[in-house]
Amino acid sequence: MKSKFVIVEWPEIQSYIDKEGFDNNCCLINDDTWLDQYGALSYFVNEEWKHKVDEKIYSQSYHKL
């Protein structure tokens, strides 16, 4: 099964940088065409990994309420 990737831009990517698996599931965009469109510090992020991390982030936030 092939992985799908989504683009996550700055500053949203800050939520993921310190999460386990970041280095294996994210790739900094460094192609000029993509940089022109999305800007520096944008990443391709594995969609499945992002979804799992989002669930953890939001469930932790919910429990703090």
C-alpha cells in the first residue's frame, strides 16, 4: 500500500516537529516550484501518521478542558 502525503505549512508544522516519528514521516519541501507555492518550512507529511498524531493532540487538549 502506498502512503499518501499532505502538505503542512508553517506555523502548523510546529505542532508535529517534536512528535515521535516526525523524521520518518515528514520531508521538508525544498524544490523551487513547491517553495514558491507553499513557502519555506513547509513539509510533505504522511497523512496516516498525521491523523494519528492529530487524534493524540486533540484528545489531550479535550481532557484539559
